[in-house]
Amino acid sequence: MIVERYLLREIAATFTGVTILLLLIFLSGTFIRILAEAAEGNYPADLIFGLFFLKSIANLTLVLPLSFFLATLLALGRLYRDSEMIAMFACGVRPRNVVRAAGTLAAGVAAVVALLSLYLGPWAEEQGHRLLDAAEASSEIEGLVAGRFNQTASGDVLIYVEGIAPDRRTLTNVFAHVREEGQVRLLSAARAHQITDRDTGDRFLVLEDGYRYDGQPGRRDFQMIRFEEHGLRIEERAITPSQRRRNAFTTARLLESDVPGDWAELQWRLAMPISTLLLGLLAVPLSKTSPRQGRYGKLFAGIMLYIIYNNLLTVARAALGRGDLDPWIGTWWVHLLALAAVVMLVRRQETLRGPRRAR
């Protein structure tokens, strides 16, 4: 039907714009948080954009349901404001046609959200953990923090760095306390950088323009040696998997589990595509406004309903995770309430269409 295709184009165009806007808001906060963690030395600088990309995939799961709901409200609200919807109804278009057009697009968006929520989102979280685990094990220098004493994994080397260049490759005013075969060696250098031996693959922290102190002061075997370069081998650490949160578990693992927390995570993932479909249908009757109300007449009411829906899902998820709710109840009662609201509002709009009949 031509009218339904027109409605699809209007909603899709608005959906694209709203999604880009919300993504910019969400992702800017994520990028700032990753930069702050990298500045504190928690993340290696070369992993910033990789982590940002992986976090963006997880954020899409939260952004798409809200953006489609708002897009449907705004697109259909504009048609009501410009009296286009009234003209459609006068030409024989029924509210069910509008619901069918919005529902078709909502089903497509819900399918994308299901793919993100059930598969791509957990995969992105797991890949992010693996990147951090590999970076932590690859080199000791990546985790050095200026102004603190940094101990290596073996505990034999204690390094103090006064300053680190922005490229995270050059260190200034370095002090090292090395314990080797029961002997203590002190090193101080004006600068230091890291190199990798091409033949063996070993990593070395090369100290430049400094002094090495062997033995204990006051004894005859005490030595102070000035050097231009001195290599300090950096131990490679085995990759140890960090503690994983449930949002990094695969959906197959959650399905096989009988832990209440895993059931809560699984139902939360299923709630994302379900809520996308229900919110898209709910936006159709909510978007009905008079020309005087304008395009944003029902926007506040729609946002309040979204907040209530999302908060009820969060409460149900928490109760299910604590074991207070049976998994067969879980978050499903919230979706049933939303479905009842959709049916009631759509039927009411269908009943009130056109002038009232004379008694």
C-alpha cells in the first residue's frame, strides 16, 4: 500500500536522525571514560579506539529501542500536526494500517537488536576483556604510572617513574630497585624507553644516562658505575583471564545455567528486542495529537512511559537475580503490561476514529 510505504519512509528517516544523535551522546560519554582510564594508566593508549569500537556495539543495544520509540512519536506527530494523518483517515486509511506500517519497521529493528543483544554485544564485551588481559600480560611498561612505585609481576623489580611522555614510550627520571640472585642492585637514569629483540622477542627497558649501584654502601665490594645505556629485561607474563561480568557470557552459557543471576541476564537480553517491538507499537496511539498541540505534544508522556517501562524491567531483573521471582514470571509480566497497554490504546484509537454517530 502506497500510504504504508510513505509512513515507513517517514519513520525510517526520523529513526536514522534520532539514532545518530543518541549515539553521539552515549558514545561521547563512553569515549571520555575510556580516555580517563587510559590517562590513569588502567588502559594502554594503543587500545583506546579498539575498546571504543567494542563498547559502541554494546551501547547500540540500549540506544536502538529508545531511538525507534522517539522516532515513531516524532514522525507520526509531525503528520498529525500538518493534518496529513487526518487527510489519510478521510481517504479511507484506518489506524490499523498505521500500526501495520510501524509494526513492520519495528520488527526489523527488533531483529537487529536481538542480534546485538544475544550475540554481538556479549562477543564485544568478551573481546574487550581479552584485549585488556593481553595488554596487561604483554609488557610491564604499559602499566607504569608516573609518580608511583610500580612493581613487576615477579616482585623482583620495583620501578619509580617521575614522568611519562604522551606517546607512552619515553620515561623520564627513572629509579629501579632490582633483586637478582639474592643481591640488590639500584639503577637511576635520566630517560628510558622500551625495545624488543628481533631474534628472541624479549622486551627490554633501556635506561639512558644513569648510574648503577651494586652491593651495599660502606663495603669494599660496593660499586658505582656510570652508563650511557643499560638494558633491563622485562618479564613476559602469562595471559590470565580477568573476572568476567555476566554481560560477557555467551547466550548459550546462560541457557545452560540454573543460577538466578544468569537467568536475569538472559531475560534482560531478550527484553531488548521485545521492548523495541512493543514500544514501536505503543508510539502509534501515543503520537496522536491535534494541530494546536504540535509535533511534540505527546513527547513528554511518551518519555515518562518509557522510563516507567524500563524501570519496571530493571526492578524485575534485580528481583529475578536475587531469586525472589520465579524465572517463569521474571520480566515477562512487565511485557504483558506493555502489551495490554498497546492493545487498549490501539482499540481506543480505532473506536474513536471519525465523528461520533448520532443517537
